[in-house]
Amino acid sequence: MFSLIIREAWEELQQKQTKENKEFMKPVITPSGEDYLETILVLQKKLGMVRSVDVARHMEVSKPSVCHAVSILEQGGFLIKDEDHFLRLTEKGREAAEAIYERHCYFKNWLMEAGVEDATAEQEACRIEHDISEQSFQKLKRWKELGHSEETNGD
């Protein structure tokens, strides 16, 4: 009887730890991975169907680099490669790609409004989009929407 209680407690503990590990071990996208997702999203909007070679050309990287990134993103559940070798974003991948693309466009436009040249704004927006937290990004968007008012500084 005592061993049965211990075994049940042990199994319950293992299930709890497995659940916690799944939450803890959610796939994290690197800035490079975000760039690939963003590129696939942009190319899908432009071309409809996207292959690895399209991504390689657009990003000016080697096809083996794209294949490696695609493999990692597939494992993370962000995209799938169909039987015709077209890349398709999953719902999770599309959400991530749209979020990073929104940031990119926001910062590029903001920099250009401030007088930064297009090419420079493009490069710098690409850096900023990866480093800013979601909370800070949302606060900046709200601050700008409210006309840079000091009332929002304490939120």
C-alpha cells in the first residue's frame, strides 16, 4: 500500500514537471529566425507561393543557410514544407511573422518620419525590431497614437 502511494505521488510529480518543462521549453525564435519568418511572410504576400530559393535570393544568403533555418523553424512548429517544397507558415509562424513585420514597418516609418534615409531606416528598423520588448513596443505605439502626450508616460 505504501509503495502504491509513493508511486502515484511520483507519477503525479513527473506529470507536473513535464507540463512545466513544456511551458519552459517553448521554442524561442532567434533574431535570424525572425528574419526568415518575416521574409517568408513578405514573399508570400508578393509571390503567393514561396520556395527556399526565393528566400535565399531575397535575403542574399546561401541556399544551405535557408535549408538549415527552415529545418529549425519546422522543428519549432513555425512552418512546414509541403510535398512540392513550398514553404508555408503555420498559424504560430504567421502570428510571429506578422508581429515582427509590424514592428519592422513601425520603426522604419518612424525613422523615415524623423528624416532618416530609406536604406538606413530599413537596416536600423531591422535591428530595433528584434531587441525591443513587446511591452515597450506597445507603449511606444500608444504614445505615438496619442500624439506624444506626456499623459501616457506614467502608464
